[in-house]
Amino acid sequence: MDEIQVVDFLFQLAVILFSTKMIGILMRKLGLPQVLGFIIAGLLIGPAIWEIFFDLNANSLFPIHESSYLKAFAEVGVIFVMFTAGLETNLKDIKETGVVSLIIAACGVILPLAAGFGIAAAFLPEGSWHEWIFVGVIMTATSVGITVEVLRELGKLQTRVGTVVLSAAIIDDVLGIIVLAVVLNIAGGGNLDSPVLNFINPNGNIVISILWILAFFVFAVGAGIGFSKLFKYIEKKAPHTRRIPILSISLCLLYAFIAEKVFGVADITGAYIAGLVLSTNHASAQYVDRRVNISSYLLFGPIFFASIGIKISLVTLTLDTLWFALAFTAVAIATKIIGCGASARLLGFNNKDSLRVGVGMIARGEVALIVTEKGIAGGLLGAEYRIIVVFLVLIASLLAPILLKLLYKKDDTPLPPPTVPEPEEGHVE
């Protein structure tokens, strides 16, 4: 695709930021995640709709096409999103719910993974097992943001159900990212840019690939312990100074680089683990999260999610793809409810609370979209199937709050909602 001029990209950047913000606000007023608004904005300003009516080319200023500039901004955006996800992970909460959350999360990964493999094999018979299992990996991701907001509104966030859903969703994403790293590495999608892995494993031996992935996690945790102590020392000597978020972002980018270039693991895995490392120092993590969110929320994040919409083509949408999207969405939602709900019932939850746990895990969002983009870039899924994940995110995001409110509607013992006012959108202390 021909490159656009920098000055043209500045104009396109302005259009992207304005459209994502406006449609994002509309989504919030409708009770839906802003991420959906960002993707819809990308659809509206990209070639997806316009190419149906006009003969477009890569030099067109409108609709907006993906360029190397947009791709670079989007890549930084996805790294920042995963970094902040790691920062916001509270390992203490996970420890408190312990085995219960781990079992529920594991069932919420295993069942969708297996079902996704099966449905991909049915709809993509010409594909490889790498492609089939990757469809299952996409299904494993959970976006707990919508569920948290609904439970908070109902005054149920601090209940046993709320705590377990929150912790299980976090563990769910960690497991999903690990599975993604393994699949990308084994399939060759993760090690093409890793000179080190290509040198020690030129023939793509599966055992060596898995051992090298384990080596990455050993390195990440070992180095992370040292970095955690370093940041605690810096926080003690110079609390809440600008050097902390700057050094934190440096650590994030370093982890992302080492993950992909040395170990052949997706850079988003490195960014997420960097966030986990810093989350152990809770005070610094909150401070860094607020600062990083300024760049992520205002610029890089919206560009990444808008780029997903920009890359979607409706011209290539076939009836088979549409049926695949419907089946994919139905199975992805059903397997979360069954896997997480049934395991909760076996762990002692009553029928209604078990169903609440299952429904609380059906929402999909950022992680599913990020995993999809990484898989497409690694050759594990055709770009024309990007739309099936967008479809899942849309339907699941609509269903989760509706079903949760219905399940709590006849609850005779509601807890009062929190009285502490929520910070305004984009507010930074």
C-alpha cells in the first residue's frame, strides 16, 4: 500500500481522535463500552462502507487507509493497553479467592478453547490445527469491565460473586495470554522476528519452543523481582515524581522488546507482565496507571481500536462468514456460561449465583480484539474473519449487563451502592 504524507496523516489523526471520542461518548450513554464506539468510528471513516459505493485507492485521503504511521501508533496503543491491564491487576485479590477463582477461570478457558477448536474445524475445513486452536484462544478472553460496572451499580461488587468474577476474569486473561504465546510460537507466528529463537530452534521443534517460552516466564519473574525492589526504592526516595512513570514505560517497552525479539513471545505478553511486576508495588502502580492512561486513553488506545474498524472490509463478507460469526458468538457465550457457571455450582455456589458467575464472564472486549490482531499478524487467521470477533464483542457487551440485571432483579437483599462519587472521565489527580 502506498505511503501517505506526514501532513495527510496529521489530518487523518485528527479525524480518528474526534470520531472515536464522539461515538465513544454515545456508547457510554447507551451503557456500552467505549471500545465499541472506537471500532464503529473506524468502520465509518475507513474503507469498509465507502468501498461498496466508490472505487477507492490507497492514495485517497478519505476513507482512511491503514498506513505505516497508523500501524506504528496502533502497536504502541496495544502495548499500553496491555501494560495498564497488568498494572490494574490486584494479585492480593486473586490470592484471597485462591483456588475457587483459579478453577472457575480454568474451566472458562478449557471449554471455550475446545469448543472454538471444534467450530473452527467445521467452518474452516481447509485450515490447519493452528488456525482452529487459535479460534478457541480468542474465545477464552474475558472483559470484566462491563460486568464490574453493572455489579457496582447494583451494589454487588463486594459480594462473593463479584469478587470471584473479578478475580477469575483476571486469571482467565493470564491463562489466555499464555496459551496465545504457546500457539503463536509453535505455529511460527511468534518467532519470525526473533533471531535468537530462530538460531537455537531453526527447525521449529515444538519441545524447544515450549521450553523457550517457559524460559521467558522464568526470566520475566526473576528480573521482575529485582525491578520491583528497585521501584519500591525509587518510590521511597522520590514518591510520585515523573521519573517513576517514565521508568515504568521504559520497563514496559523493554519487556515487550525482549519478549518478541529474544524469546519469540508476543510483545503484548511482555507488556502485560511488566504491568504485573509493577502492580506488586500498589502505590506506584496506581500512580503510574493514572499517568500512562493519559497517553493511552487520549491518543494511542483509540487509534488501535479504530484501526481494527478501518481494516475491516465488508466487500469480502460472505454468507459463510456471517454464519461463522453467528455460530462463533453463540458458542463463545454459551461455553463461558456453562464452563464458569457449572464449575461455580460444583464449588458450592447456589444455582442463581452460579448462573450469575457464568453470565458475568461472557463479556468480551480489549483482550479478545488484541489477541485477534496478533493472530492475524502471525498468519493464524485470515483478515476477513476479523469481523466475527467484532460481532462477538458487540453481542456479548449487550447481553452481559441485560442478563445480570435480570438475574439480580428479584434479589430481596440488595446491598446499597457505593456513595463515593466516581472520578470524571479522563480525570487525573
